Amino acid sequence: MMPMNRIYSFERQPYLRELEVEVLRVQEDSGAWTAILDDTILYPEGGGQPSDRGRLNEVVVSHVQKTSDGLLHVLESPVEPGAVRLVVDWDRRYDHMQQHTAQHILTRTARDRQSWETRSFHIGAEVSDIELDCRPPRPAEIEALEDAVAKIIVEARPIRGFRVNQEQFAALDVRSRGLPAGHQGEIRLVEIEDFDLNTCGGTHLASTSEVEIVKIVGSEPLRGGCRVFWVAGKRVRRRLASHDRTMAELRKLLDIGDAEMVSGLGSRLEQLQEARRARRGLERRLAESIVRELSSAESAGLVDLHLEGLEAGLLRPVAEGLAKQGGRRAVLLTAEGEAGIQFALVTGDESGLDLKAAGAATAEILNGRGGGSGKVFQGKAESLARRSDAVNLIRELLS
Ligand SMILES: [Zn+2]
């Protein structure tokens, strides 16, 4: 069994991208392969930082996790025990180092300037977050926080990680939320020169300058405190580029300049609402007119009508309007539009038609299903290919 507090190469040399290692043990558990190595440059998931990924020769290492046996490297296929070349997915790792180091600076700055303590942090795939013991910060506070963080970045302060024993730890002024219960042995510290000293086992940059920039992108209340979302380093550039692409597409689509985008879009949405209201009014009138027209049609037998496209939404109001009329005839309505194919069978009081039986038979012919009682049977259909069969059947049932 490996000691839990041993030093792996990712801790000593966070910039090491490749390392010759020895595969000590390979295990298969229901199709999943794991390996234990004599050393590793892959950081295991922990302390808010996600696991690294990499390759053992050509085999993909998709995840690394801490276990009581050591660091388990989860593999996509098996490897042979012996010497292999371990390579870290450097883009992913460097991104994590930027986000993680940014978190140290943010946490310390929030504490020094506002006495806001960090309760937890988490590096996400797109944005990262810290949980603070305060209400969500106001815009001016966010800007002040970002300015203070930028100052530390520009000062290019050296960062180093090192270990101390319990005695040395007690004598230092370390920012810490307390060691885990029962912690024994050495303690890993991370120092940003003349700025911050805290306990951390993660991977960090060598200088604050490598963080490039930290941008807070949102906040929300959480458990009596708040969660602040942010991006750092290359993610800021990537995010800006993505927003610029979106703006360019919007400019092209809407023919509105950036400065007028929000007000311009607002008035277009108002126009759309107005058009929708007008359309609903027209549909109502059209439905009424169809009902009137049908009421003066055949007084007995079957009337059938198909509504298509924009008119498809009229099926329900037309069916409801017809249901109010009595009489000896029945009406079959079908419609095909955005909501798919629908049908309705409406019958007068004196038609003599068994609505439920005729409705169910129509549904079966149209490969659909539906239900109804009283005067209307409504349903959805798969196909109108046999519509004329349904018409013939209802005519027979009526005669
Ligand atoms: Zn850290």
C-alpha cells in the first residue's frame, strides 16, 4: 500500500508534461481498466479541481482518482505492466492551473477587501464558481474586486508550493478552513509571494501573470451566502470570441448595430407580440366564418373539411363552434400543421350516429387515437392516406 501523503510529480513539477513511469498493477473490473503507477504527472480529482486526462503510451487515461491503494488511473483499454510514457493533456491541465490560481487570488482579495470568506470552489467546464459568505455582490463591488485581482496579476507575483510539518504549520499565518479531521503528517501549502499563504494540494501557475485576467460573469444567492461565477485566462478570450461571433450573427440577422441591439430587438419582439394578437383575432373570425358556412351546408349526412398549414390551428375552435349547432348531420374535420395531424368528428343531436364508435373507427383507419364524449370526438392521427375510407365509413354509419 502506498502512503497517502507521498509526493507525486504533478505536485513537485506542475509544468512537467511527460514522464517515464512504471505500471505496477493493472486491473479489470467489468470492462473498465485501471492502473496503479509508481509515479504520476496526472492530478487526481480533488479540492475543487477536476481530474487530469492523458495517455499511457497510446492508451487514453480518462480519469484519475484517489483511493486507499494510491492513485487509480482509469484507462480506456488495457496496458501491460512495465515502463511506459505518461503524457498529460496539457491544454486541459494548464486551463485548470489558470482557473485554480485565479481562485486563490479571488478568494484572498474578497477576504482582504470585503471580509468575504470563501466556503468552497469548483472549476466547471465553462465557468468556475466560488461560494462566498455574503449576499451577491453589487456591480460596483464586482468591478472593484476585478480591479484588485488584476493588480495582483500584473504584479507577476511568484507562486510556489511546499510542504511543512505540523509544528511549522502551527507557527505560520496560514489562510485555511482547517485541516481534515485526523490529518497526519506533512501539510501542503501554496504561497503567492507577499499576498497569500494557504493549504492546497492542487496544481498552480508559477506566476500570477500567467492567469492573464479574471472576469466575474454572474452571481446568485445560495444557502444564506452567494455563488460568484467567473472565468480566467484563455477562457476569457474564448468567451469574448464566442460573444463576438454571436453579436456578428445577430447584426447580420437583424440588421441592427451593437449599440441599438437591445432596444432594437425589444421593439421587434413587441411587433411580434402585436402580430400574434392580430393573428389570433383573425383566426377567431375565420373559425366563426367557417362554422357559419358549414351551418348553411348540408343539413343531413356527412360534411367533411380539411384544414392545412396556418389553418390547422382552427380545428378546435371550428369543432367547438359546430358542436353548438344541433341537427341531423355529422362533420369530419382533419388538419395538418405544426402540431402534426389532427382530426375531429362532430355530430348533431339527431344524426343518430354513435359518436364513440364512429370516432374510434376513424382513429383506427387514420392510425391514430383519440377520445370524446357528447358531440365531439378529437384525436391525433399518423396518416391521412386513408382519409376517404374514414369518410365512406362514417357515411355508411349515418345512413
Ligand atoms: Zn490551490
